[in-house]
Amino acid sequence: MGALQIENYIQMSVLLFTIGALAALALGKRDRLCNLVSNGICIASGLLLMVASVMKLLGASGLIQIGLLRSTLPFLALEMKIDNLSALFLMVLSVLVVCVSIYSIGYISHYYGKRKVGLFNFLYITFILSMIFVFTSSNAVFFYIAWEAMSLLSYFLVIFESERMENQRAGTLYIVMTHIATAFLLIGFMIIYSYTKSFDLFGSSDAIPDTAKNIIFILFVLGFGTKAGAIPVHIWLPYAHPAAPSNVSALMSGIMIKTAIYGLIRFLLDFLGVQHVWWGALLIGVGIVSAVLGVAYALMEQDIKKLLAYSSVENIGIILIGLGVSFTALAQGNETVGALALIASTLHAVNHTFFKGGLFLGAGSVHYATGTKDIEKLGGLIKSMPITALLVLCFSLAISAIVPFNGFISEWLTYQSIFAYISPGQPGTNILFILAVAALGLAGALAAACFVKLFGISFLGLPRSEEISHVEEVPVVMNAGMGILAALCLLLGTFPLVIIRLIDGVAGELIGRSVFDQLQGGFVITWYSMDLTGTAISPFEILIALGVLTLLALLAIRVYGGKYIERKYGTWDCGFEGINSRMQYTATGFSKPVKIVFRILFRPSRKTEAIGGTDYYPDRIEYKVASESIFEKYVYLPAYSRVRTFSRKAKFLVQTGSIHNYLIYIFITILVLMAYNRFV
Amino acid sequence: MSGLFDTLSVIILLTSFVLVANKRIKSYIKTFRIQSAFIALAAGIMGIQSITSEGRIDVLVVCFVIVVLKVIYIPKLLNRTYSGVEYKVEKDFILNIPILVLICCGLVVFTHFCIASIDGISQGYNDLQIINSVSVVMIGLFFMISRKKAIGQIIGFLVLENGIFITAMFATDGMPFIVDMGIFIDMLTAVMIMGIMVYQISDKFDTINIDKLNKLKG
């Protein structure tokens, strides 16, 4: 028996996913069975995909052809090939799919009997399948089809709970934005084709002149940037992600927006090749804006999932900063830093997939248990949902880049790559780099505040309503799905070289420079350390040191403090009896200082209104705070109202509803075409 | 032989003029039947020709199918549909008849003007036939625009299809058999569906004037 090759594993996995999708439809009548079967198939085929991609990353580099379906239509060949870059993203996708599918076994149970579970699982699996095709397609036409399928399927998932008006509105905004973005991509592909006469993604771009490359760069940054959710084209993201069911949000925020990062690396770095420093500078600029503004908006949100969505914008910003540094370094011929920054940014993409996926699952658990996503209504959940609380705490630490978790590693590497490239004699880029460092620092601090708010207000303190005080822990499978992700976050944070070893293959293949050897130290425990130009850090050592210090401190208290008496009693209430949950620090109150500091950005407004009674003794006082989104108000709303006025007019003039008019349009078109044929 | 086909194509074109000049719905169906009969005649002559010269029976079978479908079955179907909905003599057309006929003359001239310049047609023997048959297509489409009642649209569609059929037949001496058959089956399905739709429209709006359909617009 011949050993199974990598391509066989991926073929089997794609086939299994297809079977799973069909099974979900076929078993649509029996909710529980359907959910178990389809998620079970997802887990199995996700594992197959994981095995295949890790084998590819560890094994030989080069292209592996997975499948090829030709058709008689011109240019349309469904051709699948993977290189290390595709394999890395496939691996991340498969890990997330496995965890989310485990979680879904429990999570979807609240749909039983209420919604079409079969349809949901069908969309869910085909959505995963479309992402696999995005990562493996090797010609632009197939890529475009997969990309469009991914957008449409995720649109259907966003509006799955379609009875709520806001979900429909979010879906519409999403589909409009994503279609405009896809149009940019399509124009880019056509320009490429007009010069190279080929849609092959792994072909050569030598035939494309410089000006055309610049135009393609702008088009792709716009197109992929919209999907990634970079500011100022992020507008759909904070609406669409909260509207989708939580397991889908985890996939969308975890991996779907990374398909845009994949696209940027694949088309710009790999296919076109970086030529100008300003390409990198533009990406860094977009990254800075996204990172700082994304987290600033996140801090203002009271809806858990909206907060997480804005935090995704921030993390995309960090990834774009890393990518921008890589582009700049490559344009100037510094391949080592280029490779290092590329590793940093892809590593952050990987890490963000794990912890943001986990956080969205956590938000789903909270919603599952309490029925609300509003932070202001939660509180004290740590007592009723201890495991969920612990896992969300892990993810929060990871996303805030606290040491033993993985978020720290990638942000640290991003910093390192920037520091490694700041050198005298190039004032322009240096200023940008210093700005990027400052932005990263600011974003990091605000992100930490943001997640202190998320965790502190919703999990600590007292329950803010009667219903919240009686919630129960979510099913074990849901926590198991999140638990795997949390364990991965801890593992990758403590032994970062495991994942960097895998990512190094990507950089090695794309840039031709491996930096893995320079990242290793020589100590016993620090075999897993990272060492770069004199700055070395070993997360594992830090973890051990932390543990030892904690133990020592406890010991010292025991030894020197003597015996102490522990008394459990309510918090001292200054003699004011009956502390209740309304006296707690609120989420709005928590973010207020930041709101005041950044008032130029948030334009806060407040209104106090006395209702009833006399002026001095009103029955009730209402206090409203609001902040406005400057992008929506000054960019999108004016554009939207123009388009709407135009369409209204066009509707009355052109689309009259009369069949005769429509026939006349056809008739006139034919006459014009005939005349065109005569004269041209 | 070419002269015979020229004559037939002119007659087919004339029948479409007759159609445009018709006032009553019953006579639309009658004219369509006559036009189809002439097309069947042309196909029959061409079929005999191809049997004697190449031994192919395809075109003759197509001729037979035309007789069965377009001369007998579809007109019968339409008559039944029409008698099922309403019978009232009223003005069914948008402009008056002389102007419609004049516009159709203009269409033929325009088609000649556009088609005659295509390479390979102006030198060939089937110059006149192609122009006439494309004109039938244009007149069929124009007929759909000029009539208010749904039956007018169905007849216009059928005439348009007739035009496409004879264009293909004159240009290629008979298309591949399978293509012709496919088109006939499509057309039959379309007519059946449209017949049902006419009932539906009549049911909903108490008339088959299709300008009432703009109430359906969102």
C-alpha cells in the first residue's frame, strides 16, 4: 500500500466536507442527529486537513497540485495547488474549524425545533469549503469564484437570524461593501491578465509594467482591505460580526478576514513582488490608523460582540503594520528583516485566529447562557460560569499581549522587526516606524483596558439583573471547544518556536531567507527562547519565574506573617446597608475617561432629562450619552444618500414596471447593436 | 431554386406585416398559423432537396414537426386560452395600424442597411433571404411592444422564434437536428407556461392587459 500523500489527505478532507454539507441537508428534519453528524464530519475532515497542512509545512517546499477540473468554458479551470503559505492558512483554518465544530455541537442545541438546523449546518460547511478553495486555488478565476462564494455564504449566515431588522441591515451593508471590494479585485485580475495573458497565480509578473503594478497594488489594497476590515473601509465589520450566530462570528473574525491577509501576501508579495517603499509605507499607515482607531472604538462598545469586532479591526491593523514593515524592508533589499516582519505578521494572524475565535465563542457562551450580549446587563458570571470565565480570561490575556500567552509573542516580534530596521540615514521611513511603534504601544494599552472592561464588568461583581443571577454553566462540549483554543494560546505563547518553525517555511519559500536559526538561544530551558540581535526572551522561563516568585511570596507570607484568621464577609459598605448591583462600576463609566481624552474622535454628547414631577423634584431622571462615528457621518452617509437619491430617480424613470417599456429597452438595444455592427 | 426560397422568404415577411396590421386577436392566431405553414413549406422543399442531394432526412422531419406544432397544436392551444379568458373587441394596439406598418417598413430598411454589410452575406445567394428573415425577428419583437394584451406578447414571441428559425435555416440549409428539436421543445414549454400565466393574470386583474402588471413593482 502506497503511503498517503499530502494531496490525498486534502482531497479526502474536501470530499468529506462535501458529504457533510449534503448530509446536513438530508438530515434536515432531525435536528439533533443532523447537528451531531455534520459537526462530527467537520471535526474529522478538519483533522485530516490539519495533518496534511502540517505535513506540507514540515516537509518539502514547493508547489503540490491537489486537484484539477477543466471545463470547456474559457479560463475556467478549477485548479488547486498549495505552497507553504496556503498550507499555513489551511492549518489555521482547520484548527479553528475543529474547535468551533466541537463547540457547535452544544451551541446549536438552542436552535433545535426553532430554526432549520440542517440549512444552517449546510451553509456553515459550505462556507468552510469556500475558504479552503480560496486558500488552495491556483488561478485567479477560480480564486474569484471561491472568494465570491465565501462572501455570499457568509452573507447568508450573517442574516440567518433574519427576523431581526438590524441583522438584515447588517447583512445588506456587508454584501454591498464586499461586492464593491470584489469589483476592485476583479479589475485587478483583468489588468494582470491583459499583460500576462494568464490567470495563473504562481506565474511570472515580469510582463506587467511598473505603472500597472502600482495601480494593481492600490486596487488590491482596497479590495482586500475591505474584507480585512481595515479603517476606513471597515464599516461593515462591526455590524456583520455581531449579527451572525457566534460560531460563525468566530469563523468570520477568526479566519475569513485573514483570507484578505492571505490575498495581500499572495498577490502583492508573492505574485507582483514588492518594488516600492511606498507600498509598505501605505500599509503601515493603514495599519496604524486601524490599530489605534479600532481599539478606541472597541473601548466604547457595550455589546460584547461589537467590542470584539472592533478589536478585530485593531488586530488587522497590527498585522498590516507587520506586513508593511516587511514590504518596506523587501523593497529596500533587506531580506532578513523582511522575512522577520513577515513571520511576525503571519504569526499575529495565526494568534489572532486562535484567541479571537475563542473570544467570539466565549461571547456565544455568554449569550447562550444569559440571552444577552449587553455588557451593562451582565455581571458576576464568574460564580455561575467558572469554566467559561476562566477560558475567556485566558483569551483576554492573550489578546492583551500578556506574557505566557501567544499574543505577546507576535506583538513582540513585530516590535523587534521594527526596531531592527530603524537605522540612521533614512529619516522618512524612520519617522513612520517610530510612529508605528507608538501606535502599537497605544493600541496595546487600550486593548488591555478594553478587555479589563469586557472581563471585569461582565464576569466580576454582582449580577445586574435577576435573570443573570440564575444562569447555568454551558454544556461541556462548548467549553471543550474553547478549551482547546485556550490551551493552544498558552502553548504557542510558552513554546513559540514550535509555530515559528512552521511559519519560517513560508518566509523561506516566499523570500528565500530563513531566520529561524537566528531566533534560537543556547540555554537549557531556553531551547524554546527567541534571540534576536542581543534581545532575547524566553516566555517559558518567565512562566517558571512567575510561578516560583508566587510560591516564594506565599511562603514568605506564611513564614513571616504568622498565622492569620480568614473571615468571609460582605464588602465593607461604609455603614450604608444594602449594597446592590446598581452601585457597581458600569461599562460606560469604565470607558468614560478614554472617551473624554479622545473626544475629538468620539464627539461625545450627553443629555440629562427630568421627567415628571416638578423641576426640583422630578419623578425620574434620564441620562443619555452618545458618541458618533465620524467615518459613518462624514464619509458613508453622504455617499449613501447620493446613491439612494439617484436610485430613487432611476427607479421612476427607468424601472417603471411596464413590460412594454422593458421590451422597448431590449428592442432599442438590438437596434443599437445592429447599427454598431454596421458602422464599426 | 434560390429564386423559390427568395419568394418564400418575401411571403413570410409579408405575413408578419399582415400580423402587424391585424386588429383582432383571433386573426393574430390565424396569421401565425399561415406564417408557420409557409415556413413548413420552405422547410419541406429544403428537406426534399437535401434528401435527393445528400440523403439526409433531418430537415424533412423538422418540417413535419413544424406542421404538427406550429400549424396545428399551438394555434389550437392559443385559441383555447383566448376563449377561456375574455372575448371583447377593443383597441389592443398602442399606435394606429398605418403607423405601425410604416415603422415595420422602416425596420426592414434598417435591417437591410445593417445586415447587407456583413462579410460573406452580400456576396452569397441568400442575401435577400437573410435580410427578410432577420426582419421577421425584428417585427416579431416590435409586435410584442405594440400590443397591450398578453396574447399579443405570446404571438410576438412565436413570430420572433419563427424569424430566428428561418434565419438559421436559410443561412445554413438546416441546423443540426438536435438543436432544432431543442428549440421546439423550449418554445412549446414557453407557450404552455405563458398560457397558464395568461389565466393567472386574467384571474388577478380581470383583464389580460399587461400594463396592469406594473402594480406588481416593488
